[in-house]
Amino acid sequence: MAERFLLTGGRVIDPESGRDGEADLLIQGNRIIKVGNIRKTLVKSAQIVKAKGLLIAPGLVDMHTHLREPGREDEETIQSGSRAAARGGFTAVCCMPNTEPPLDDQAKIRLIYERGTPYARVFPIGAVSKGREGQELTEVGDLFRAGAVALSDDGSPVANAELMRRALEYTRLFGLPVVDHCEEPTLFADGVMNEGFVSTRLGLRGIPNASEEVLVSRDLHLAALTGGRLHLAHLSAGGSVSLLRNAKRQGLPVTGEVTPHHLTLTDEALLSFDTNAKVNPPLRAQGDLEALRAGLADDTIDVIATDHAPHSVVEKEAEFDLAPFGMVGLETALGLVLTELVHPGRLGLIPALRAMSLNPCRILKLPFGRLMEGGPADLVCIDLNKIWLVNPDQFASKSRNTPFTGRRLKGKAVHTLVDGFFALRDSRLDGS
């Protein structure tokens, strides 16, 4: 008989139905059997897990993770990244294709599934172009049949407008979204941070908001032309939010995401020349941050995604111009969202959970992000009041590149269940 768990006395939230109240959950095998008031005496041979004081929610789903495998296993692996995901309350992650070699054919997509771990479900995103070179479209049907959940050349934009048009047309046949990293290359040029007062003060080459907004505008026009499903990755500029809002009002099949770091940091984080805060797209000005928060609050932006981008200490300790873009985020995302948005009342708890679980699943057509009887037992138990300090030395990730070291956060995952098993239990990784 499959193992049974009874989580008792927790506050259960389901972002799809809006359910929010104290309840018990009975789990058998990999399914939720019952949600409600369950008498322990009626449940034979079930392990009792006390959840009093904890929030029980669908497992978080990150649709923008860089796991670096294959090719850069020194920075991250599917195993280590999945462990980091479980620590952060994520039960599923979608890995981007900018690996070495890139995920641009069936064999490489299947490789990701073959190397899966019990700590988190891993869904690969295939490349738009062969070799991620931006010239020739990949075999979209082959990638879909191998299990790709979306297509993207992330790490680079699809700069060729004709190629982007064809990608939107072909993916429409399979119901796949195209996830674009919006960055006009000639405007981005060799910039290293946001163009503005801070970049002038520091004497660093700037990246204007227009480098993102021009590609966002182009992609929205192509989505209107083709009817293809477009997802805008890691938005950073206020103008991009306005463009997406207008596109949604027109009924276009478009969605967008924002990262916790773009919601909580501005370009002033670079005043100390901290390369861990060097990201692409760059941290912008306070006005952009406020526009992103407003876009999330009014459902213009659908998803909070980490853009977890591990890099080695040696790479990040290079001089600022030479250091790579990116920061890790799987283990800090939930704490940042709760601390900076939910607890201060800037974003409701249910909308926050919806943006981190249900909405990514809706966009990628994954059967998760909900808590319902008969549904998959992928869930997270969160202590909303847990105070903790960010300490990279305690990360499960192989990389340590975070600008949040020492940051005091409120809210942390205590248990993470994946497919009915505890990947994280009492804040300790299990994975058995």
C-alpha cells in the first residue's frame, strides 16, 4: 500500500479556487485524497505531520531556471539545482536551453528527463534556433514530442524578426509559447548596467530601457500578426509593462514575467560595484521598480520567475566589465516576495502564490499549481513568520552569487513535497 501522510491543522490556500482556511490534507502515494476536516482516528496507518501555524500551498513552479547542465556542471547541475529548488519551496523548475551544447534537439531534451532527481520536477525549454545562433529554426515538432514545454533562445534575444515570426507560427501548431529575452542588440551594445544617473556616476557603460522596450514592441506586433503565444521573459522596464498591458487589452495571447530581484532592487545596488547585482536585463531605476510592482498587482504581469543564473566565484570576482550577468535565486525568491511585497501589503498572498505556482502551469500547460482532491501531491508548507538571514554558505546550489547576503527575510519553506514524497522536511533536504 502506498505511503500515507496526514497534514493537520494548516492554513490551506488554493490560488485557483481562492480557498483560504484551516484544513487537513490526506495524501496517499502521489495524490491528494482529501482536503477538509479529517478525524485522525479514521485514517489508518498514516504518518501525522503537524502543520499548525504553517501555510499549505501548491508547490512553487519556476518557469525560468538555468541549471547549466550539460556543459557547466562546475556552476550547477540538475541535481544541485533541484535541491536548491526544494529548499526554496519549488516543486518544479523549467530549465533554459543556453547550456553547452544548447538544448536544440530531441536527444538533449530527453537527456534532461533522464537525469531528473526526486527533489524537483525538471521540464526542459528547447531552443528557438539551432545552436542558439539566431539563424535557423529548430525542429519544433521534434522538440515538442521529446517533451519541451516552451521554446526560447534565452541568454540571447531572437533578434531576427523573420525567425521570430516563424517561431511563433510553428509553435502555434503545438500550443507552445515562445519565451523571448527582449534585448535589441545594437542598443544593448556593450553595456553593463542600467543607463541613468547611477551609471554616469560610476562611469560604467549603460543599457537604456529602450533596448528592452523596442524588442517587446516588435514581439507584440509579431504576436498580433501570427496569433502565436508569446511570453516576455524577465521584464525590467516600466515602458515594457505599459506595452504588455495594452496588448492584453487588445486580447493578444501574451504573458509576461518579472524576477524577485527586479521587484526589490534598483541600480543603486551597484554603487558598491557588487558584481553579484550585475544581471541581464539590468536592475533599473526606482520608477521602473514601481511600474513592475503595479503591473504584477493588476495582473498585467502573470508570473514571478527567478531567472536563477549560477556563476562560479572566480567568474564573479572579475572586474565589473568582465564579470558575467546573473544571480542565483531559487533559495531566496519566496522569502523576498513575502518580505518585500506580501508582508508590507503591496501584493496579496493569494496573488503572490498564483504568480509563483498556478500561472506558470497555465502558461506551460502543466498539471500542477493547484490543491485539489485527486490532484498531484506537489505542495509546500511555509512558515510565514520565520525570520532568517540569507547565508550563501548554506545554499544547496553549487553557486553563491547573490547580492542578498545578510538580508533579513521573513517567510520560509519548511516542507516541500514532490510527487507525494518529502524533498524537504522540517527544513532539511530528504529526497528519499
